[in-house]
Amino acid sequence: MAKTYAEMSKEELEQLYAQLDQEYKDAKGKGLALNMARGKPSPAQLDMGMGFLDAITSESDMHASDATDVRNYGVMDGLPEAKHLMADIMETLSSNVIVCGNASLNIMYDTFSRAFTHGLLGNTPWGKLDKVKFLCPAPGYDRHFAICEHFGIEMITVPMSPTGPDMDMVEKLVAEDEAIKGIWCVPKYSNPQGYTYSCETVRRFAALKPAAKDFRIFWDNAYAIHHLYDEESRQDRIPDIIAECKNAGNPDMVFEFASTSKVTFAGAGIAAIASSQANLDDMRKSMTVQTIGYDKINQLRHCRYFKDINGIKAHMKKHAALLRPKFEACERVLEKELNSTGIAEWTTPNGGYFISLDVMEGCAKRVVALCKDAGVTLTGAGATFPYKKDPKDSNIRIAPSYPTPDEMAQATDLLVLCVKLAAVEKLLNK
Amino acid sequence: MAKTYAEMSKEELEQLYAQLDQEYKDAKGKGLALNMARGKPSPAQLDMGMGFLDAITSESDMHASDATDVRNYGVMDGLPEAKHLMADIMETLSSNVIVCGNASLNIMYDTFSRAFTHGLLGNTPWGKLDKVKFLCPAPGYDRHFAICEHFGIEMITVPMSPTGPDMDMVEKLVAEDEAIKGIWCVPKYSNPQGYTYSCETVRRFAALKPAAKDFRIFWDNAYAIHHLYDEESRQDRIPDIIAECKNAGNPDMVFEFASTSKVTFAGAGIAAIASSQANLDDMRKSMTVQTIGYDKINQLRHCRYFKDINGIKAHMKKHAALLRPKFEACERVLEKELNSTGIAEWTTPNGGYFISLDVMEGCAKRVVALCKDAGVTLTGAGATFPYKKDPKDSNIRIAPSYPTPDEMAQATDLLVLCVKLAAVEKLLNK
């Protein structure tokens, strides 16, 4: 068995460094230009979904199931069939759902904004409080953290594990500190690890006893149906958090979000929020001032194209068929090149859009910079932590979706080279 | 010449009352069921625009003029051609424009919300101030007033005239009171009168000298291209407020809004904001946290269908051809039945979606109630004033767009009957 880098002598490391440095110089000469920075669908995925655009034409009946003319004003909170479809994606009841515009991020932002200006369920608006804090399981999604930062919310990092956030810490903190008003969660195929919360984690969330009456779990179920494998045994599942919270006596404690951004077209999908009746009614009070209604034609376009959740699931298998080879290409290279080195760990998710790679402490920024100089753009190191500060400078998010499988293999070849080079540099104090 | 109601003797009025009361009882028996409450396009207008839905199909090239793949993430502030189209509607430069989602109301709300949580151009967030006031020309648009009310902003009513708001009052108030942070304007074909601000009014707006550094004109150009007549002499025009403010040394003083809600489909249009570079950059700082981007496919759908502003103008003539007969049917009945009575005044706009009717003081609520009891729903009396309180209880907004011309004539027949009945009741103290 090969030595790990830590076990190598200085001479062995120097020799390795010379070899890696040469390989890196060669790689730079190849003129790569690949972008793995964001979880963007690939052109092949987008081409695959073009039929969606023919679901509504000038010949279509433009009436929804409740006889609403979708071309006119009205229906603020979503067509019945759109609520049903989004509820099925989230595996909750359609009566818990409001369907909004094209992006769940916008609903999340608006929910924060509303909490700041008007407060939640009659509680003091967050904007009137001296201090508002949020728990942020990390590594996590940079755009969640950006919302907190934008509103001046103090973020408290909570460590992540393969079964979800450190629940002992979550339970203790929310029970002790009334200033903690919420927590960000990506419960299934988490961004960036692809972890799925265990049933126990979900139930402990539902049973939280927060000091703040207006504490809310922001449950971003972004990858609810984004499996990479067709076998049910490799499709992760989580309980319905809305039902769990209700059963635990905390019906108003959660806002759940989902969208079809990575189902139909990014930016031209539909997005939804699910919560208790009290929370939805509270939200409707603001919505009725904010909008006459969202794009019902696009809601109907989704319902006509997919018919029902089975249509969506069949469609998601086509996405999976395009995504899977890229994840596997990446994982193969990581396994082959880094497995015996002792300098990196990574996840092998069953779904979602990302692989999380932990390199040697203090090396993530260097790896990202080395990759960038050789033509491969990764998500900025640190982006997966609050304030963009990874305390160990170790985590890198890999987004395999956009490149082709060949490009993905090439990009990962470069990535592992940079991971090794940065580690040897570090060990040699170069 | 017939006597006005005020000139009639008690006996004449009693006789008239008996006759009107009988007519009203007969009218109630007809079982009318018409809704003129909101400015909704009619089914005929919606049918006329169905071709729009074929502008993007599975066969379409999905790239914008700058090669953006509109099916993927990105382009937060609008496609170049969509900016151009919306700029042409507002008769301003496309560099002044950000294109957003499906509704300008939502942009207005978000602009308020941002001012409350983050402040405008570095000024104190409105939410941190003890008092925020807004000028509200009235009669005006109820949804504007609803935004102010929702955010706890004190509304100050400014009288409207055929050339716009009382500018002497506006100039005086904004110069004196730093708590006044803005004014609502519908500068062309105003809601509900259909008045268009004179050039002098627009220039006086641009030259305002407000005490508040973050005073903003909310210029809701909702009916920019919504003419009722094809003759240019009957098409109202206003100067570009963005350019006027810049020339007057107040480049950051205005936010302009427009949408295609009443061009293509209500709720499935695109909406835009126009302002100075400083204001747009300020807005982008929040937008980049709030959204990855709006629906670019729908933006492209608009650009492909209309080609350019001339395509839109041709389309608006078709809308006008459907709307004009309804406005004229209404105006004919008002003229014939009320002209010599001295109990009502009304507007005869060249565009927009409304006619404003002022009935005898103290009678508007009664007229709306009488109409409702006989099957014709009007916008609630008072809705056109801040806090829904019309100090004279006189103004009624007529929305002729939704009914057919025949229905419109029938509805106006009932309306004038109720206007007369309420007036006689009032004069007789019944």
C-alpha cells in the first residue's frame, strides 16, 4: 500500500513536488476553459426539455381546473393543479402550499424581508430588534448565507454530518437564545455535500423547543426529486417536515421551499412555499399588497406538460441519465488519484447538484487558485461557510452538472493535481 | 333646457323619486350580473393576443441577442432586447432600465421594502425613522395607497386636476417636510381619471427641491402606450421624466415603472423599472441577494412576438379597437342621462382603463350599494382615496374594459339610474 503524504520523508515530498509541478505546468499549457462554479444545468439537459415549450400554444384551452382564465388577473396564491404538483414534489398536502414566481430564492428573500418589516404572526419585526441570529449548518449554500449577511443577521456555524446538522448543538442553542430566529436547512441532497438528513434528524427538528416564539426552520427542499439513480434503494427519502412539526405541536415552526428551476428551465420554472395555515395566511396579508398574482400561464404550462408527479419523476430520470456519468467520472478520478494519499475526503451523493471535497487544511484557497490559473473555475473557497470564511480553509464545492462527462474527467484530473500540489507545498512549507 | 336637480321643487323631486324608484325596482328584476370593479382585460382582448404563445416553441433558437442561453441561470437585470423594448415603452434609454418579473406592482413593493430595510443610496432605512410620509394625489390608484398603508406610511392627499397634481402644494410640502419621502404618480391616463400630466407639471416634478435627500417620485407609467384612439392628436404624450430629472440636477429623484400586463396577458407579462445609474446600482445590490434572475424565456417571448416598439404599437391599436366602443358606450349614456342634471361630472379620457365619475357629495357609497343590489359591481366607493376615505363621498371609478359594449351600456344605464336615485334621496333627506 502506498504511503500517505503525511508518511513521506522530506526527500520523497521534494521529488513528488518536482513531478507535480511539472505536470501542473503541462496542464496549464492545455488551455482548458471549464466552469464548475455554479450548479447550472448543461445544454444537453436544457435541450432534453424543449417539449415543455409546446405545452401551451395559441390552440390551448387557457382555463385551469377551477375554470380560472389563466390569461387574466387573479388567483394570488397559485392554480389548484400547480399547488398539487408542487405539494407532490415536497411530499406534503396541497393545502399547505402557495405557488409563487420563478424562483424559490426570491420567496426566501421575501420571507426574510417580511419578517424584518412586519414580523411573523404578530411578533416584533426583526428589523426592530437589536440582534437577530441564525444558525447556519456549514458547509452550506452561499446564497442562504448571503441573505443573512444582507439583513445584518449574525450567523452561527453549526457543523454538518452525513445525517444532518449537529442536533445536540442546534437543540441547545435555540433553547437558550431568544435572538436565534431561524436555521437554514437543505434537508435532501444538501448543498454542497449531497447529504440527506436522517429521519431522526428531521424528527428532532420538528420537536425543537426554541426560546424565540418566531423561530423558523427554513427548509430549502431544492433537490426533493433530484435523484441521480433510478434504483429506489439509492433514492434518499425524508419525512414531510410540515406534518412532523404539526404532530410535534410546532405547526408554525417551518417554511419549506421548492422549485422547478432544475426540472424545466432555470429561471423559467415555478417556485412554491409550504407551511401551516397560520403562516400562509400571515404571508397572504403581505402578498395581497405585493402582487395581483404570479405567472399563471407558466404554472399551467408545467401542469399540462407533466400531467402529474409521475410525469415529473419520469422527466427527472432523463436529467439523472445526463448528470450521473459526470458525477461518476468525477468520483472515479477522485478515488483513483486521492484515495491513498490521506490528503482529501469527498462525498458520493445519491442526488443533488454537488460533490463536497475537503482538502488538506489550509489548502482550499490555494487549490481553487491553482485550478483557476490552469483554466478550471471552481466555486470560490470559503463560499460554503458564513461570511465566506472556512475556518479550516479546506472545503471545495464541485458542481459537475454543466461540463460534458469528458470535460468533467479533464477538469477533475486538473483538480486532483492541484489538490496534491497544494498539499505538498503545505507539507514542505513552500 | 331641463332643470338641474338642485333647481327642482320638493314636489318635482318627489315625483322624480317615485319614477326612479320604480325604474330601479324594474332594473333589479332584470337579474344583471356584471363586474366593473377592476381594470381587467376582456376575454376578447385575451383571445386577440393568443399568437403570443407561439412566439417561443421547441423549435426556437433559445439564445438572446447577446448569445445568452435564456433557458439557463444568469442575467439578473434583463435581456438586452427586453431592456430595449421596455425602454421604448417608457420612452427612455435602455441603459436606464432593469427588467424584472411579471408585475410592476411587485417591483414597487420591493422598492418600498428595500427602502425600509436598507435605505436608498446610503440614507437611513425608512424602517428606522419615527415617521415616513407620502404624498398621494387623489383620486388615485388603490394599490399604491395599500402599499403605503401596509408599511405604516402616513398618506397626505394632494388634489388632482386635468393637468396633474396640485403642484403648488407638492412643491411647498416636499420643501418643508423631511419626513415626506415620496409621491405616487400615474402620469399618463391616470387611474382613475385618465388625465395626462402637462409638460409643465412634469418639469415642475423634475425640478422639485425636496427637504429629504431620499425623496423619490414613484412614476407609475402603467398606461404609457394604452391609447384609445389611433389619431395622433388624441394620443397623449409626456416628456421622459428620467431625462427631465437629470437635466434639472435631480438624477436620482425618480423611479419609473411599466409592464406589459395589459399588452400581452395580465400576470404573464414582463415588468420593468427605470431610474438613474446610481439608483439601479443600489437596487442591484439587493437584487443579487434576492434572485438569480427573472424569467428570461418570457422576456424573449415578448421580444420575438413584437419585434420592436412598432409591433407593440400595432398590437395596442387592436386593444384600443376593443376598448374604445365600451368607453364610448359608457360616455354616451352618461352624457345623455346626466348632462343636464347638475348632479355628476365625469372624465372622457384618451386612454387608460378607467373613467372617473364624481356624483353628488355624500352619494358615492349609496350609488355603489344600489348598483351592487341590482347586479352591477363597481370598485368600492372611497377606494380611490388614501385610507379608502373619500372626504366628499363623491368619486366612483368606472372600469369599462371587462364587459362587452352591450353589457357596458346596460351597466351604465343602471349606474346613471342609481346616481339619480341617490341624488334625489339626498335632496329629499330620505
